[in-house]
Amino acid sequence: VEDPYGAAAGADAVVLLTEWNEFRGLDLTQIAGAMAAPRMADLRNVYPPEDVKAAGFQAYVAVGRPGFGLEG
């Protein structure tokens, strides 16, 4: 896969493991739209939960701050 958008296509979840600059400015709406089930684990706290939710993700988990979509 050539880029993060291609990697997310059809995926049930994405896991962000780095805070490198090339991953800080991704089009989250495009990524969520390409996924089978838009869920994100942001292990570097790169994206604010409200931005992820506004982009259309169903679930978000991060380290040391609240997420959403994992209740019950």
C-alpha cells in the first residue's frame, strides 16, 4: 500500500502508532469514508476526539483521555 488512505480502505479499524508529521494532517473524513467500520486507536494522542467524531468515526480510543463509541 502506497499511502495511509489506501491502508484504511475497507478496514475495520486503524491504529495510529506514531506522531510523525505526515500522519498529523490526514483527511480523517476521507479515511472514515473509505473504511468498512470507522474505528480508531490513537496511541500517540495526535487527534482530538471531537475531530475524529466529526469526521465520521464510530469509535475512538486514546491513551489517558476519553474516547467514544466503546460504551456497553
